[in-house]
Amino acid sequence: MIGEPDFGEQAISKVAEVGISSQLDDVENLDVDIRTNPIQMMQGKVDSVTIAGEGAVMKEDLRVESFELRTGTIAINPGGVLFGKIELTQPADANAKFVLHEDDLNRAFSSDFLRDKLQNLEIQADGKTVPFDITNAKIDLLDEQRLELEADVLLKETNETHHFKTIAKPKVQAQGQRIGLEILSTEAEGLSPELTDALCSTMMEFLDLRNFSLEGMSLTLQQLKMDADRLTLHTTTTIEEFPSA
């Protein structure tokens, strides 16, 4: 059974916590637990690192309800700790989990960043360029691994606004870098299938995994699970360096 961290472990954990906090726009609760001992630290070894957070606002105003990252043994430069830095001497592997509440996803849709991203869009359909805006975007997480996307789309050439609603199954895409959609059904009167596919792809772009990664870390999505109101992402993570303040 692992006991309480000693003073040295607490000190190095605090260094890591400060560095990670500096990379987040906001976080309600953050805890970093680094397990080692003075002899191992002098040898540049750390048994494990666990990072857990709640209410963290990542890149592009994307909030996650909670996240947790765990490593095995990692190698560090022991001298860096004396200067308030955790310097890896070789990349470290970790597993990470992110839990997003439906409210967090809709919060992202209403953010300035994503509202701007959903304006002045274009798609090639029927041999011509179709300019459009997406407004009032909303996502509902359903049961049985399904979600519902709906929004209004303004077709600029005709100045007509159409409402569309799509039920889809999320899936891992782009070598684990994005969440794609398998469209199950669509209600979109007056809109072509090419346009509705483009609408869905554009709305899901904010779930690019690069928006979840911190400085020096890259994520690869392995599995996603969904239940009522929550989407859980399970990833593998490569850490090139720990974030520093």
C-alpha cells in the first residue's frame, strides 16, 4: 500500500502542479502526486506521476469536467528540480482520461472562438461554392453511443436559414487525433447531403485532441465511451517535457 507522500515528493509535486496550472486557462481543483525517494531522485528516477484535475478549461475555451493522467517510471534530470523544473531525460508514456459533460460541450459551442469558427464557411457542392454560417449549434448526448447535433445554417447566396438535426455515432478518426461521426439519420429540409456532412464535421472539429494536450504532451485517442450527459475519452499520451511556469 502506498503511503502518504514525504516532504521531497510533496515539493517536486508542487513544482509540477505550478507548471501545469500555468498552461490551463482555469482549473477548479488540481492535484499532482509524484512518487519517488531521495536516492531515486538523485539517480534521476521517479516511480510514477499522477495528475488529476476538475473543472479544467483547456485550449479554445474547452472545459472538461475531470481528467486524470498516470505514468509509470520516468527519468528526470535531478539537477533541474533544484531550480524548480522537472526535466525529462527521455520521453515518458502515460494513460489519460478526460470526462466532458454535455453542458461543457454546449459551453464550447457558445464560446467566442467556436462562434467565429462557424462563420464564413464554404463547401463545394453540385459543382459550385456554397458559402454559409452555422448558428445556434447544440449537442445532446444520447444513450447507446449516439449523439444528436442540431443547428441553424444560413445560406448566404439566398439569405435563407435552414434548421438541421443529425443523430450520429461518434468514432475514433484521423489516427486517434479526432472524433468523427457515423451519420445514422438526418432531418435537414432544403440542404444537400454534402452540406449536412460538412456541417457535422465542422461542428466536431473542436474535439481535436490537440485542444486537450498541454505543452510538451501529445495524445492519441484509444477509446471513447458515452452515457447520458457525459463523454469519456481514453487516450495514450507521450510526454516530451513537463509544462513549466
